[in-house]
Amino acid sequence: MHEMSLAEGVLDLIEKNAAEQGFARVLGVHLEIGELAGVDIDAMRFSFDAVTSGTLAAEATLDIRAVPGEAWCMSCCHGVSISRRGDPCPDCGSYQLQVTGGNDMMLKSLEVE
Amino acid sequence: MMCTVCGCGPGEQSIETRGHQHEHEQGHGHEHDHAHEHHADDGLVDYGQGPARAHAPGLSQARMVEIETNILAKNDDYARANRDWLREHGVLALNLVSSPGSGKTTLLARTIRDLAAKDGDYEVAVIEGDQQTSNDAERIRAAGANALQINTGKGCHLDGHMVGHAIETLAPADDSLLFVENVGNLVCPAAFDLGENHKVVILSVTEGEDKPLKYPDMFAAADLMLVNKVDLLPYLDFDVSACIANARRVNPGIRVLEVSATGGDGLDQWYAWIDAARSFARVGA
């Protein structure tokens, strides 16, 4: 359940930006989480609610956009989409894949007042 | 030195120090000298300066603020500081990850004894991560290495910050070898860079050969897989080649060694791998 640590990371970023940019309340939080980032979205939502309780983001809605997994197939020499690590290349069936995208988790933007 | 952006969180973590426990609690005093950011819980976020002070009824002041920051940015800052320190001192740091019961601590104790017998030049320090108890650190000290226990409390993984403090306290010698024995967990430690040179994942043959597919993130993050307890293979229905094929499905570049920490099988290859990795660490590569 490392989502709790991740949610704390989100709250840290929110509080740091609140101090720097002068906002008092967060209405919306927009995250982008890659399909290959190893994050359970339900656990992330649960953890976010738990860690933001009683903070400036207590009322914030959490919007999470899933970013599709991308990989480079070393057999076909082109980019392909995969939704899980360990899946084969959808074109040639090879497992010689190098993940190139969808493995990050970003705090994109905040709706604040 | 290590901690340039310290934000020690409140909680149940504790890092052993010589003779006493260093508890991380709110409002604690710190014994190391680094720039210290205050905890959010300290209430230092200043709400008074915002535009919301001039609130007019019926007028929405909501606005969008672009952040574009990786959620793990803070951990990655700590990890980078650790990595810089380790590189500067030529220390090879190996982060050992596995399920509970894979034989990590037994392998580590044997490795420490064998390396000391093989070559007196091998100075070894160990950071032990567990939710509770210092049993593992005691086993490691009994094997002759300098060891420090981190208890993560309810935490399921070590992070860059805890390891930074542990390195400060342990102060590994230049050109030495540092093992980090992570909390037994094949999921959470995958996401947290500690600044190590390599993650080494240990899978014992008493587990399932499909574990690399069940927990792909960890096997994708590791540079080396040790298949441990191979002396038990005659008594088990474990397909080593299927296990290796599964690991290479999620990580085509992963290296694999078959070992037994109690029987001694494959340990010379493991020590040769450490030698090679240590040579790279010494030249900063």
C-alpha cells in the first residue's frame, strides 16, 4: 500500500505550492498516472482522502487520468501499446520490449482559490 | 550533508543510532545539520497572503495552477543526494528486495562472512529495513558487519529519506560495500529509488515461478535476480527455466544467478558479480 506514501507526496506538493503561490483552498487535483507506474487507483483515491482530511485539500475532487503504457519492441523496431508489464508485443508476440511511457505519476494541475 | 531537503514526516519510523533510538515525531529536534523544511503539520503554510483574502460573495475566485511535477519528486531528490554521496565515496550500494522468507538475511550473513574470509579488503555495512524488531540487524552484526536497523512502523518500504539518515549514521568507508535489505515486499519498494547502484531481487524456489509475472514492477526494476535455495530443487516442483523466462518477459535485460545461501551453490558467481559491480562503483560508472 505505497499509495499512502504517494498521496502524502501529492499533499506535500500541494502545500509547497500553496505557500509559494498563495492559495488557501484546493477545489480540484488533477493527476496523471501511467498504467505501468504500479499504482492501484482505488488505493490512491482512498489514501488521498485519508491524508487530505483536515487540510486545505480536504474538499478537493481528485481527477486521475490514466496514461496508456508504451513500449519499444526490439524485434519489430517500432513503438507499441501495452497495458501491463510482461505483456507481449501486440504485433509480433515478442517479449523484447522496452517501456518508453506510461510509467510516471504526475501532479499536473490544481484548481484553487 | 546527505539531507538537503529534509522534511522528516511524523510517524512511527525509527532509525537506530549508536545506543539509542532516533524517533521521528512531530516537533522533534534534529541532530544533523542540514536545511530543514518544516512539516505541513506544523501549520506553517501561510493562508493569509492569498487572493482569497478579498472574498466577494458570488464571485468565484477559482483558478488553475499548473504544477507538472512527478509525485515521487521529493523521494527522488533524496535518492539523488544519496547517489551523489555514494559515488563521491566510491561505495557500491545494493538494494536487496524480495518477499518475506526468501532467505535475504541468511544470504546476506553468509555473503558477509565469505567476503571477509576471501578478501580482508571488503568492508561491508548494512541497512536493515523491517516494520518491527531489530532481529535482522543483530544477525548481520553477528556475521561481522556494521549494521543499522530502520523500523518503518506501518510503512511497507524504505524511502530515500530514511536511507539518507541511515547512511549519515553508518558513515560507510570509502570504496566499501553497502547492502540495503529492504522490507520484505515485492510491490511497494519497486517505486522508491534509494540512490542504490542496483536493485537485486531474490526469489526462492519455495515460491512460485510465476512471481515475476505477478509482481512485474519489482522484476522490471531489478538488474539482477538471485534464484535462492536451489539446493531444495530435488524436493520441489519448481521450473527454474520457466521462472527465468518469466523474469525476462518483464525485464529482457535482467541477469540471473542460481544460488543457495545455505548449501553454497552459485555463491562464487554472486561474489564475482559483486566484484564487477564494485569496480564500476569505484570508478563512478
